[in-house]
Amino acid sequence: MSTENQPATPAEESPGESPSSEPTPAPETDRSPGAWGQFVGNLRNSPRLFRDSVIRHGRPTSDRAASQAVFGNFFLHILPTRIHFRSLKFRTTLGLGVITLVLFFLLTATGIALMVYYKPTTDQAYDSMKDIQYLVPTGRYMRNIHRWSAHGMVACVLLHMARAFYVGAYKPPRELNWVIGMLLFVLTLALSFTGYLLPWDQLAFWAVTIGSEIAQSPRELTDVLGITSWFDPGGAIKHLLLGSNHVGQEALSRFYLLHVMVLPLIMTVLLAVHFWRIRKDGGLAASSRESQVSRESSVQSPESGLPQASLDSSKTYGLMAVVRGRTPAVDRVMADTVPTYPHALFPIAALSMVTLAVVLLLGHHYDAPLTEMANPAVPENPAKAPWYFLGLQELVSYSALMGGVVIPTIVVIGLMFVPYLDREREDVGVWFGNRQGRRVCVATAIFATWCVIALLAFTINVGWLRDWYPRIPQIVITFVNPGTVLLAVFVAWSLGTLKRTNSTRMGALATFTCFLVAFVILTYFATVHRGPNWQFYWSQADWPVH
Amino acid sequence: MTHGNDTDTTITSDLETSRRFAKPHERRDFLGLAAIWSAATAVLWGLLGALRLPWPWALPESSPRVKLGPVADFANITREPFPEQRLWIFRDAAGLFAMSAVCTHLGCIVSAEDGGYFCPCHGSRFNAQGEPLSGPAPRPLKYLQLSVSPDGQLVVNQDQETEADVRLEA
């Protein structure tokens, strides 16, 4: 819980605060020289007057002035004036949300820079990429920063999601914000995928060909049922994405439009709602246990300079008579909070600078790849998607429909609905909840690791249904393949955990840990151990030479 | 979840019983509902129409029927690749036939190896007849319709599938 209102500092007009800057007013009677004098005086003072109108406060010297500095500033007012001390601890958030936001800003800025030269047509796109690489001053650097920020953003969104899950930040009243977070996750992946096509090189062309064919894979089912000719959702989605049967100019136009306009707009709106909801839901998820500790310690430390809290206070802050619902309790909140300026702002600024420095260094040292120009006749071998889709690509190599559409949909919707299925309110704000939670996570991690590795080893060494029964109908493989088996085992394990521990929270922890472990191992496996023809190799050194 | 003191509750309940939240008059309510629903229907209908936009009546593509060359040129071949059209033309005792090189899994181009076909993207393997042996491909490689144009050229229709045993006698 943190302050939602600004009790200590109502933003009243205080004339003493704004600098009185009228230069020696002339007497009223002497009109024309007075106005002239005023004009000249104002002109002479205008730099100072302008500065004072922009920077309204000096460096705040009191808690009250610090609160006002945050409250009165358009760019800072998304932050509360006071913030729960626990929200500022690094281990609460690991700074992941802030890093993600900084990367989003970086992507926007470098994206706009790249749009100056980029031309979204099939015969000019690749050449304009080369221009950006070799002719445009800082062009290559901009593209590298864009590339690294995109990779970093996907990684940070994933980690941010894991953080929010393991501290139980999805629980009521934060269910909706978890759902919005999942939407932002999907949007981030969609932005990465649409951006992938734009260079129009071999990698781009074949990754998007595969992606759009995955969208078409419901045909795997409709073909078997023989209804494709009049009910073809797969074809409709593919045509929606590509505007054609093949990846060509229409596809490039649509992906460009999505990448630079539609998806960023949706993302900006959802981000705003995401931040707004953090405030409305009472700040970051905080543990009541730690609040207790702080109340005891705040009695000793006069750091906050606030009156000692009385623990059984029934006073609350609320918008009288207008809003009902959760309102922060007066004393508890004040005792646990510190002014946002400088206690939150400085760490945020520092974290932003570190993020920026890391991305700039990466962009300086490692160039974003650009393969040969797109050639529809010859696929890359192996044609690998970006790393965050490689786990999916491994599943897709068992069944396009299940691995590319059904399993991801089940996982995303399943995770989205976790807050509505697990409504236990204990141990919110604590990593893994409690000792039992830690045990469940470790047990699940071991079990899931074993499952994934065993299944991969089995599939590679022994094969799968079609290797044993060449005449087997496709529909059997669609429903029974390593991907679906893994999903079924994990669902069973999660429900088993729920039943065994008699706790929905434990079931949720097991579910998410299964997802995370499978994601990490499959991604690693497809990155390192899959080579030409998607065959297994211990390392890239063993790849056959073509 | 504390709700402050008594004043809070009183004012809130005042608000709830105020005119704005008064019990709706039924006839006026009917008109209101009618207005809302007709507006909603109009918007929804318009939206559904607008959503049709991304699917054009005709896809911007060249004709699926392509001339591959004079039929006479195919008299002595066994297998002839056409990389641009992504297919092979075969000749056996019965005549000519065409097989697509597009993998039925996710649209990569298969290559001929060891008397069969391999897909580089996800490792599907097909036998010489294009039937899947292993990997994720859900169905055999496609056989495409062949015909002869009036000027004696071999024409393939890339959108028209045929049975595997159909031959063009030429």
C-alpha cells in the first residue's frame, strides 16, 4: 500500500512559492512611459521570467516541498508523492518494470530515427537497410540500439512477469493489471515479430513465411475434417496478415503499418492503464509482515520525521462520499512511506542511466545481423526464428497447429486467468509466498526439467508415432505429439499439486514454474542443439558443411 | 477495507438515492433502451462492414497458371526442377506430372536428397512419392495440374491440386 492521495501536501496555490518577478511597477498615473518601462523591464527580465515559469521550484528542502515537486510536475505526477519503503527495495522489483519502460522509450526514439530512411517496399527495403548500415551517419548505431533494446525488452518483460507472479502481485485487487500485463507481453512479441520482416533479408522472409503458415495451420484440422473449402479460419488469418498467399509487398506494407503505428499506439494506451492501475491498486504488492517490521523499526528511527504510528488507528484517507472501496489507513501508510523525491526518483534515474549505458555499449560492440536479400526460392538452413520464438519453433516441429497455435493460446489464456482461479490473499508481496511455496517451486522445477529433457531425449533417440507407424492418420499426431504430452503432464502436475497442498496458490506456483522451465529449456535446446534440417547436434561445430 | 466514519456512509447513500439514480420511469426507459440499442446496432454493423477491409476481393498475385516451355522439351527428362515456380516436373512411363516443392508443414522449400525430400526448417522427410516419412508435415507434397496451351507450351496451375496418379500424356 502506498499513498494514493496527497494528504500531506494539497496542491494549493501558494503565492510565496512562485517568485515575485514584477520589475518595479511604474505609478498608475504616468501611463504611457509606465507601460513602456514595464515592457522594457519585462523584455530584459524575460530569460529569467521564462526560466521561472518552467522551473517553478528550487531543489526541495523539506518533505512538503519534495511532495509538491512531484505532485505539481506533469511528468512526475504518475508517481505518488510518498512511496512505500518496501517498493524501493531492489529485491522487491529487481527494477524490471523501469528497465522495460526505458527500453520502450529507446525503441520509440531509435525507431523514429530509422523511419527517416527506411522504405517499406520489397524492391527498396533491403537497399534502404544497407543505406542505414553504410551511408547514414549513426545509422548502424541506431539500428543496433533498436535491435538490442528489442531483445532486452522481451527478456525484461518475461522476467518482470515472473517477478510479479512469484511475489503474488497478480492477486486481488491486481487481477486486471496482471491481465493487462499479459496483453503487453503478447504485444511485445507481436512488435518483435512484425519488426523482424522489415529488413527484407533471408532471415526475415523465411521467419515470416513460417509465422504466417503457422497462422494458417488450423487447416491441419479442417483438412482432415474436409471442411476447409467453406470454413477456413487458418486461411482467413493468413490473408489478414499477408494480404496475399505469399509474403510480398502487401505483407511488408501490413507489417510496417502494424510495427510503426497500430501496435505502438495500443501499447502506449495499455502502458498508461498499466501504470494507472498500479496507483489505483495501492502501489506495488507489499507484504503485511514487512509492514509490521517497519512499524516497529520506525518507532526507533526518526528518519521519516513523522509522528509515531498508532497501530489500531481507524482513520483512513478517502475521497469523501464519492469513492467507496479501498482507502489507505492514515498512520500505517505514513509510517511506512518515504517521499518519492528523492527516494524513488533518484534510483529510477540511476537505473535508467545504467540501462541506457548497457544498451549503448552492446549496440556499439555487436552489430545487428543482415543476411542476404530475401529469396523466395531458397530457404535458410536452418531457418531459425529469434530466440524468444525458438521454444515455440521446437514445438512447431512436432505439430504446426498444436505447437504454433493451440499450446501458446492455452498457455497465454491460462496464465491470464490465474488471478481469477487463485484468490488466496496470504503472503502477497513475498517471493514464493512461504516455505511451502519455495518447496513447491523447487520440486516443480526439478520435475519439469526432468520431463522436458526426458521427452526431448526420447523424441530424438526413439522418434515419434510416424516413425513407427508410417500410415498413421495425421489427426492422431496432431493431438498426440511431444508438445501436447508435455502440456498434459504439466496440467496434471499443477492440479495434483493443488490437490496435495490444498492451496490454489501452490497450484498456481507449480503452473508458472512448469511454463518457465519449459520455456527456458526449449529455447536453449532449439538455439544450441538444432542444426540444418532441424536435426540434433551437440554443438554448431558438428554441423555438416554445405 | 475500512469505510471511514458515519458521515461517509450517509452522504454516499444520499447520492445513491438522488435523482440521477432514481428508479427509471418505464416508458421513458423503453425509449432510452431503444435509442441505445439502435445506436449500438448501427455502430456494430458499420464496424463489421469496416472489418471486412483487410480481405480484398482479389489477392494481388500473378496468375497461378505458368508456362514452363514447349512440351517437346520435356520428352527426355526424368526430373526437371523449376526453382522459381517451386516445383519439379517428372516424366514416367505414363506421362508428365508436377510435384510442388513447398513443404506442407510451414511452407519452406524442400530439397531432393537420398531418393527422397527433406525440409530444412523443421526436418520433415518425404519419400520419392512425396509421402511424409517423419517429422511434422501433416500431408504429402502436392501434385499440381498440368496442361498444354494452344501454342504447345506446358502449363502448370499452381493453385490446382490433382491426385498423385494423374499423368499428362504428351
